[in-house]
Amino acid sequence: MIFVTAGEIRLGNAVHGPGAALFVAADTNYGFSTGPAGLSFINFRPSSPTYATADRSFVLDEADFFIEHVGKPQYLDA
């Protein structure tokens, strides 16, 4: 689920603003663009967060990426 907190997300011809909740089925390839004011969102996932290109030639473990670049959140150290 993608929950828009600010700005706009464009999926196909549809534009969704703050408060919109969008559901994407598992194993669905999708992409989106932002509106002129940008986009902030929360992405809820039932499993480990990953990003992959459509052809799966590049797969990124997002949790590892953010821990490496930002550090581990304090709640994970408890």
C-alpha cells in the first residue's frame, strides 16, 4: 500500500493527492511520477522492502541500503 502524505503521485492517467491510499498487487511491475509539488509517501509492505527494475537486472534491498547510508533506527537497537 502506498499512502500519499503530501504532493501528488501519478499512476497512468490518474493523479492522487494527500490522503490517498493505493494498493498494488504482489509481483506487479509498476512505476509512477510525481506532481509539480513533489511527493511524500509511506509504503507499507508485507515483506522485506526491495526495489527491482522491470527486467530484474538490478535488485536493491532497501533496508540494507538505508541502514548503510543513514544508520540503523534506534528502535532496532533495543
